[in-house]
Amino acid sequence: MSLGRLLPFIGFALIVALLVFGLRWNRTHDMNWVPSPLIDKPAPEFTLPLLYDSTMSVSRKDLLGKPWLLNVFGSWCATCQDEHPVLMAYARKFGVQLIGLDWKDDPDTAKRWLAQFGNPYETILVDTDGKAGIDFGVYGAPETFLVDAQGVVRYKHIGNLTPESIARELEPAIARLRTERP
Amino acid sequence: MLPELGQFALILALLLAAVQCTLPIYGAWRGNATLISIARPVVAGQAVFVVLAFGILTWAFLTQDFSVAYVAQNSNLSLPWYYRFPAVWGAHEGSLLLWILILNVWTVAVAAFSRHLPDATMARVLGVLGFISCGFLLFTILTSNPFLRHLPALPDGNDLNPILQDPGLIMHPPMLYTGYVGFSVAFAFAIAALLGGELDVAWVRWARPWTNVAWAFLTLGITLGSWWAYYVLGWGGWWFWDPVENASFMPWLVGTALIHSQAVTEKRGSFRAWTLLLSIFAFSLSPLGTILVRSGVLTSVHAFASDPRRGIFILVFLGIVVGGSLLIYALRAPKVAGGKAFRLLSRETLLLVNNLMFVCAAAMVLLGTLYPIIGDMLGVGRISVGPPYFGFVFPLLMLPVVLLIPFGPFFRWAMADWGAAWRSLRLALILAIAATIAAALIFLHAPLRALAGVAATFWVGSGIVAYAIRRWREAPAGRRYTPEMLGMILAHFGLAVFLAGVLITGATSVERDLSFAPNQAQQVGGLDFRFVGVTRVQGPNYLADQGTLEVRDGDRLVTTMHPQKRQYSGQQMQSKSDIDGGVFRDIYVALGDPLGDKAWGVRIYVKPFVRWIWAGGLFMLFGGLTAAADRRFRAKRAEADADAPAAVPAQVSA
Amino acid sequence: MKRIVLIFVILLAGLHAAFAIDPLPFKDRAEEVRFQNLTRQLRCLVCQNQDLADSDADLAKDLRRQVFQMMQEGKTDDQIKQYLVSRYNDFVLYDPPLHAGTWLLWFGPFAFLALGAFVVLRILRKRSRIPLATDTTSEEDW
């Protein structure tokens, strides 16, 4: 049996191997997950009004000096409702200020939503047209970003935070920031 | 009661398929005539139960039995009766049952029209087909049972996806599957030949008509799918290189190489290894396509189901069937290149190049389609591969084919008379150049791609017409055009028509999104569109906003168009565009959203020559069917054996 | 890990089959064509394999507006693509950029062709050394 005769079989075996990989990958990954190119890069510039006081606004430079978490949510978002109790429980435990980004939402509806479900955020910024969201590479809610004291994005979580994902990924990421501080 | 009977019928069919794929093949191996002779009856038996199961599922839809989960998921009380029938194959489970039904139809046909085959060959062919049926039946019963109950029965079901409520749905999947499944017959013949250790090439002669018909139906299925996407999905496009589309295109590319390679093997005894391998590949791409489309491993607009478990099953099946076939090939394929010798300038060479280019094209489409997975594996992040890639590389690979195609019929076997061929084709070349220059002069701003389209169309078109004319002049009356040759002429001509459509429409289509106030007129593609207004319209199971637009060419009213936005009962919305189709251009209008102040958004396309794309496909369909009707293929067994050229062992191995 | 919101949006996009009809105030026809070409090369991230031009997902609409605005600001096609890639990753491009990770994609088919052509040439050369059969009758013409 010469190599030439076996070549088609070998080629086929490679394709099967690739598909096996693909199927296993499919089981452990969200096929709609897009990795963020912002990791280890500075967070984008922004200046956004506050939800509870639209005359005041916060920009990126205001948040330098301490790490912060940005949680993108909306009152229209069903998964955010699933995530909300987790945020309520963990908001104080993170040890890092939790800032909400009310994304593509109506501010009044958002206020009612928070009144109904609780407000875990220290500060809430409003991004009605989604411009800031685009700059952060947000493509769905909820998403959560961890930004360090120098304003560099260190971690992004896509989808709702769960106790497991917090323990597995977010808390270690926050801990890493602490060990880096001078 | 009936659905359970349906499940039972499937299980019985599976048992018979298991018998079909084991005993006759064993009998053929051992020369046991009794075991061989059970093949046909078992085939009939399996078909009976499959038809029964399919009939029961159809009955469940027609009687709107919502206790069957699949029926409840894909139809509801307001679904018009004529859509309940195609709703059977509107989703994963039912479409699989359709597949199995079609496989059985092909198998019965092969069993019925195989009197001229040696019994051992017939047994092996039916056995292989039985093995495939076994796999699909097992897959259905274990992972995709359409007869599962949902008790208590729901009072009403989900609606059939509005996109699927369309005549196209009735035709596209059955035609496509007929094509896909038909390649299993070529596969079965190839495996039968390998198992039987046959050195001669009679099996190719027997396989050819089946393969041509399968290819024709696959061409039709793809053409229908493209046509359907065009007028239902509303983005004016007809091909997106989506994984599901590619899954049907790859077997077509390999199948095209196969039908040509079979011709060479049958007439000259050469290319046996190519024909064997192409038969295996053409078939393998069907289950491969199933994995791509139904396992969730790739993202697609068209994806049927996203169940990795199903993907694993099909992958195992693919591994066994195709891996097994390729091992059998490695062990038993002819070790020595056979067939009559040929020179560098000969029809064989052209067809060898043809094989190569189509296989490369298929491999390229496979690579591009699978690349997101490769990207994940290499850890380079998620990569998207879309029309910019395929639309660039594919034409490059097909360029040699388009340039060489007119030479095919003019080159003789073994040694071509280059001078004669060139003399015959000179006129075609001149015509192509002249037409291109004329087009460039008449349409001053014609894009390069449109001019290339004109050149390619005239080159291929005149080339085949030139051959048809020469044949008319030189062959004696009554023997001018065999069906096989006529099929070739039709199919190659169809390619010319297709090229015209693709290249011209690609370069000259106009699309505009416009905002119209009532009674406002705007110009698109040289035509005037006047927006009259929007009214409410009631349909059988939907409520719609209907817009009215008057289209004028100068002062002459060309047509009035009525695009709709429909709200279906199940909260599903669909935009139903209106198309004014013509031989030389389509006008396509879709209604958008109200923009305030009684203004509405409207999308307008003017697409010249777009119908030539599908007309080309139809020509190819008829070409394939015509070629299959050649009486030579139906020669009686004795004649077939006498005619088949014995393999001439060559001095060198391939 | 399923993003229910994403599914929601995707379902909406699919069920709608309502095209992304979004009239924009283009300066002239050339600008409109440029916009169409650009948005056909960009992927709607929240859809099941659709380009920005055809998707009616909310995010797609936002991104189209963003592309339009950047065109108005005079940015080139490359700058616009770079803007999106730096936020959304190469995934957003339907035309895979050429880098080490995509060499196989861009060069693979031609390498395969070259290999195949080499094999074919070898076959042809060997075949031409064999003496031809002498029975080339007109029957054989077809």
C-alpha cells in the first residue's frame, strides 16, 4: 500500500480531526463569543451623564487612580435581570467600585427598573445612543469590564455574571490587580 | 396511535436496512446466490416502511395533530392547508425523514433498473445503499425522532417560519436532497467495484446515468435555493457563501468533476482512480454538509439545528463510511494506471485539468468554510470568512476552466488536432473580443467585471454553438447528436448563460435605500419610482402594510409594485418584497419602516440580467437529464460486457 | 453560557426577515456605492452570518450609522475598518486580513493547486511516453 493510495485517507482523517475539535469547542464555548481586542489596552475615552443627575457627567480621567468594574446593562435586557441578584449580592464583595452603564435605554425606564430590582451600582452612566458602547466593543448586554487604576482594560466578561464565573475568573483578575499595586 | 406506528415503521425499516447491507454483500463475496437474491425484496420492504412512516408524519401535519411535538413546532391552526404538506420537511427531524425517503426511492429505482447488472454487483450496490440508509435511520431514531409526542396535546402550535411559507419550500429541499442522495448511487457503484475487485470499467457505464441525474437534480436544487433566497430573503443577493450554501456547492463541484471523469473512464479506460475517488468524495460531502449545517459547529443563517450530539453521531457515521471506503480504496484500487494512452494535447488532458480545477475549487470552499474552526484551533481569535474571500478566489480558480472549456469538444481523444480546433474556435474568439469592445463602446461606463462577463459568455457560448454547428455539418443525418452529446451542449451553453448573469448583474446592479413622502418620485437605475402610499391588507394568516409604487420609464408606466410588511399570527414579521421580473432586468422593491410625517423607507433594486443566473442553472439541469437518457447506458448485459474496454496495463504506474 | 439576549436579537433578526432599510443622506451616488461596498464587507456580530448591510439588528444599525458618520468625516475605508477591528476584533471583517494566522487560508488553495498541477504534469509526461493505440476511429471522436 503506497503512500499515494493512503493520501486520501490521511487527508480525510485530518478533516475529521478538525471537526472533532470543532464539536468539542462548540460544547465549551459560546459560538457567538468574540474576544475583546481591548484587553491590556487603555479603556476608550468617554464622557457620560449620570443616570440620577443628568447635569453631572463622568469621564475616563475621573476614574483613574482606582480600579473599577463597568457593567453594561439595560432595562430591556432579560439576561440582565438574571444577572441582577448576583450583582446585588457581590457588589460590596468585589472590593472594587461597580459602575453601571445604562446602554441604549430610556433613563426613566431604567430608573423604574432599578427601583424595582435594586441598585447595586455606586454610579450609573447613561449611554442612550450606544456610542460609548461601540467604543468599548459592546455587542450585547450584559457585559462586564474590569479596568485598572491606570485606566487599562484587564478583563472582559461576556454574558451574565454567575457565582461560578466570578469565582473562576473575575475575582482572580481583581486579585491580580492588587498584587501589582505598589 | 399513528405516530407510534410511524416510529415502529422506522424501526422495521432499520432492521431491513441492516439486513440489506450485510447479507447480500456477504453473499456476493461467497457466491451465495440465495443471499444475493434477497437484496431486491429487502429493498422493497424497507421502502414500504419508510413510505409508511413518511406518510404517517404527513398525515399528522394534514390533520394538525399537535400531540406530535414536531407538528406543534412547525405548524399551527392558521397555516394554509397547502403549506402543511411541505411543513413536514420544514425543520430538522422531518427533513431527515425526507432524506431517507428519497434515498429509498433511489434505491428502489436502482433495484428495478439493474437487470443488466451481474447479480454480485447488484447485491453490492444495494448493500452499500442499505448501509447508508441504516446510518441515517439510526440517526433519526436515536437523535431526531419526528414522532415524539407532546402530551397533553397543545391546542395550537407555533407557526411555520414565514420565510418557509412559500412555493420555494415545496421544491428546494426535495430537489436538493434528490441530488445529494443520488451521489450515493455513484458511491455505491464505486464501492461495489472496489469490493468486487473488478478490473474492467463496466461499472462506470452503469453508474453514469444515475450520476448524471443526481448531478442534474443537485444543480436544480442549488438553483432553486438561490432563486428562493433572492426573492424571499430580500437582500437582492442570490449567493452569500454561507456554510449551508457551501455545503451544497461542494458536492456539486466534485460532482461536475465526477461526471466528466466517468466519461473518460468509460470511453478510454483511463482515470479509474480519479473516478473512484471522486465518487467517494462527492458522496462524502453530503454527510459532511450535514455536520456543518446541523451540529452548530458553524454559524449560519440557514442552520437547521445546533446540536453537537447530532454532530458527533454523523461524524462517527462519516468516519466509518468514508474512512472505510478510503481504506478499501487504498487496499483495492487499481495499482496500475490503465486505459488508452494519450498525448499532452488531447481531450483527456483537458479533462484531467478539469478534474484538478474543480477539486481545487471544492477544496478551497471547504477550507474557507472550515476556517473559523481552524482559527479557533490555531488560537488566532475568531475569524470570519465571507464573500470577499470566496468571491475573489473562486473566480480565479475557475478562470482556466472558462478559458479551456470550448476546446473540450473540439479536442479529439488521445491526440488532438490543434490546427483544426483552433480553426473552428477562431471565430468564437473573434466574436468574444468584438462583443466586448462593442459593449465597452455602447455602455461607456461599463465596469471591468461586466466586460469580462460579456467576453466569457461569448467565448463559452460561441464555442459550444460552433461545435454544435460543426457536428450538424459533419455527422451523417440521424447520428448528429447523441443524447449524451446534446446534454453536453445544453450544459455548456447553460454555463455561458450563467456567466452572463453572474458577471453582468454583479457589476451593474443598483441598490438604493430611499425615503419617500406620499406621491414623491425618485430615480433609480434609470427608472422613475413614484410612491403612492401605504394601505392595510388582510391575508389568510397575516395582516400587512402594503405599499404601492409606480414605475415609469420616461412617460411609459412599466409596472405598479406592491411590497408588503406582514405581521403573522405568531408575532412573526416578514417583509415581502415585490419583484417585477424580466428577461433582461428585475425590479425589486421592499417596504421599510414608517419614518414619520407619512414618509416610508423603501429599498429599490434594479438588477439587469439576474434571471440569466437561474436560466443557466436550468439549462444545466436539462443537459444533465438529457445526457442520462442516452440509450447506450441501457444496453443489455451481454452487450455491456462486450463493449467495455478492458483495462490495458500500462508500462508505468500512475 | 448562552446569551439569552443575543439569542433574542438573533431570533428577532431572523424572524423579522425585515431588511435593514435605512435611508441615509448620501452626498452622491459614489458615496452611496462606497457605503454599500463597505457594509457588505463588515459582519453583523450579533447575527447568524449576515453582513452589516442586510441585518436589521439594532447593533447593526448603530454600526452602519457609525460607518456613515466616519465617511462624512472623511475617513478612508481602511481607517473605518481599523476603527471597528480595534473594538470588535478581526471577526468583524468578512475579508480575512492577511497575517500569520490566515496564511493557510489565502495561500492554501494555490499551494494545493500547485501541488495538483505538479502531479498532473508528472502523469501527463509519463503517459506521453506510451505508444498510442491505433484504433482512433470516428466512433471514438465522441
